[in-house]
Amino acid sequence: MLAAGCDKKPEIQVYQLIKAPPEFADASATPTMTPQVQPGMGDEQTAEITATPASRWEPQPPSSMRQASFLVKGDNGKIADISLVTLGGEAGGVLDNVNRWLSQLGQPAITAEKLAQTVQRITTPIGDVIVEDLQGLPQGADPAKDGRIIVAIASRGEKTLFFKMRGNSELVGAEKDDFIKWVGSARSLEAKAGPTAVPATANAASDSDEPPVKWEVPGNWKVVPASSMRYASFAVSGENGEAGDISVIVFPGDGGADLDNVNRWRQQIGLPLVDANQLNSSIVVVNGHDASISTVAMTGDSAGIVAGWVRRDGHVWFFKLSGPTRLVTSEKSNFVKFLESVQFHS
């Protein structure tokens, strides 16, 4: 669910959600990429959604099926395709759609009981969203372009929104944090006067002037503007000009499984996946003023990450230091002191 910030603050995108005609009843179909405009659509058939994509996602022309389309390119020809599609009604139901996508990946269908065990639920400004992560490589498929589908499904009145990312399994895994943040940043223009995405969910009670969390910032860290998905951002420089990034992000709910989150971070710096036993043995607990924060340190050939997380009052807080290996290693002690200073408002 987590990624480093970008040098350029992403822009909010606005998408027209158009009720799909009957011939596009399959939400998993790959539409043509010809730009289109639907004149004369009634207000009852359209809505507007704002969302903030990652800056490295390359915008692609929308189509008669897609309201938003992006392409992400990795090394060695790896690609991932990202889309937003809206369909009328329940669009076939969650289980049927999941089993169709599993079939596309060459995997057997699952039962409703199995779906209930694997599905992740997040709360967003447009309502509750179901997230499912599916893996498998269909026979004869190019692994650089296929192998994994992550989809987020949201129901809004008589419409169902499908946020979908499909492509190379490793690249899709590395982009999952930003994909979840993109979904979490979506909100209807009908609610534009309301709060935006994540930080608003962590606000202290309205009758209090205290922030929901406080900390002491190391003297060599520079406060930088937080994006729409970050509660706070900091930057740090090394002796040789290396740049490090520190982020604080909060999500409603439990934020997904610890193992999935850690393995996503490991993928981001080119490390192999670990199992539950390996994860448990690598977790170090840092005691803040009023919370115990689980942390892991990961070091790759050229990049490193130290991450911490804590679940509190129906939210999960993620703290993350990332950057070149040497900088992350030297800055780890300051990051730990930062976590030790964390104090939540109650």
C-alpha cells in the first residue's frame, strides 16, 4: 500500500464515468484506445471522479470503455496497464468477475468462501472498495506483459467502478502501493467540499486543536510539501549529495497483511520475497511515547528501505525511509529516534 514520493507533485485528474452500453458488459475486456467524447449524455448517466495518479504513470488516451488509462514501464521491457472502467449495476458481481480474471491468468475458479479470505477492503471518499490481487501466467503469455492482476471494485449507486492494473507480476507488485493510493485518492466532485483522501481520516476530534500525531524531526531532515496521499514528507541529503525520502502515510482499516506490504517494499529495491517466518524474525519493535511500532530494515545493492507501521484507532500509520543504500544505512538511527518520538493524540 506504500511508495516513495516524487519530485513533481502529481496533478489531480478528473474522469467522466460513463454508463457502458450493453456490448461492453465484460469489465475485463481490453478496449480500443481511440479517444472519444459522448455528447448529450444525461446527468443521470455521468459522474465525475478526481484521483491522483503517480507521476511516472504515462497517460494513455481514454476510450469508449475506459475513463482513465495509464501505462507503466519497467526494466527489460516489463509493462503494466492501468485502467478505470465504470459499468451499470453490479456488473456481474464480484465473484464472477474475479473468476473471469483468474481464467484469463490460467488459474482455476475460487469459491465465495475463498474470496472472503483473500479480499482486502479499504475505505475511501467514494465508499468502501474491495481489492483483490490475482497471480498466474496464462499459457503462451509474455511474462514481461502479463502474470498479475490487481483490481479494486467500488459500487456507487447504480454504477460499479473497476480500477484495474495488469501486467508483469514483479512490476505490478512494485506498483501496488501507488495503485492503492490512486484508488484511495478517488473522490466524487459532488463531495469536493469534503475532506481529501488520507490525511483527513486521521484528523483529531473537531473540538480539539491538537494534531492527531506529534513527533520530533531530526535536525538534518528538511520538511517538504506532502502530496495528497501523504500525511507528512521529509527529505534528507547524504555527504555526497545522495537524496533520501521520508514519508508518513495513514490509511483507514488495517492496511493489508504485513507480509504483503513488506514483500512489496522488498520488490521495490530488487530483493527476493520472504515468508512469514523470515518476516517475523526480522521485525524490530520501536517504542514510541504511546505506541509500539513494528519496523523492518531492507538493503538492496543500490537502494534501501527502513519501514515502520502501527495500527491505532481504526487506522494504520506507515513510516518509511528510502533512498540509496549508504544514506539509508547512515540515517537509520535518526529514523528510529523519529519513531521513538511519535506521540498520538487521544
